[in-house]
Amino acid sequence: MTTTYPAIDELKAQAKRLRQAMNDRGTPLTHSAALEVIARQHGARDWNTLAALAARPNASPKTLLFVGAHIRGRYLNQPFTGEVLALSALPGGDLHRITIHFDEPVDVVTFESFSAFRRRVNAQIDADGVSPRKTSNGVPHLVLDL
């Protein structure tokens, strides 16, 4: 889920080569237009977005999520380990639906006199493995250690 980008100097060099190739073919292209084309080729909406993404240090690859993967994290602020039983992208591309089977049941109640254990959960997560839904005190329902 992590994308790496070339350094800004390399992106500018790509734009320069594109501009030269287009000019050699009789289709003049400004440097700023070439930068915009390079941005689109890398999946960014414009040069400023790509430059900002390329300026960030490339993060180490995250754990890949797939059906059968063994993962760990926190569900309702309780630590767990478990297996991914199902994973699918939701329309819009920003969220995924995940089904996790916990290795050990997780107590989802914080009240001292009562317990309720869960062995399997369905949730939505973003690219960072965090659920957009939160408890009443602002803690995400599900946070995966990716």
C-alpha cells in the first residue's frame, strides 16, 4: 500500500527528456507542461502534489495484507493477533473491508463486572490499517500494526 517515488531531480530530468523528445518531433512543450505530464504518469494529479510526495522520505514497505496473513494490532484498544479471513476494496478506493479471526478471544467490554468476548470481527480500514470508526473516547475501533 506504500508507493515510492523517484527523487525530485530525477523527476525533473524525466520532464526535460520528455520536453526534448516532443520538441524534436515538432510538438513544442513548455517545461511546466512536461512536469505536469510526468506527474500524471506517476499517478499524481499535478506537479505540486508529486513534488510533495517525492520530497518525503520513502517509507519502509508496510506489511502486505492478504487473505491468510497473520497480523497483530488493537481492537477496541485491546491487543490481538489473528488471521485475515477476507479482504476487499470498497468503492472509492480509500477504504478496505477486512474480516479477522483472532487467535485468542478479545474482551470488548471495559466494565469490570462484565465481559463479552469476540473471536471474529468485520471492519473497515484505511491504507494505514486504521478504522475510520471510533469509540466514544476517540480511539479507532481497529488499528493494525503494519
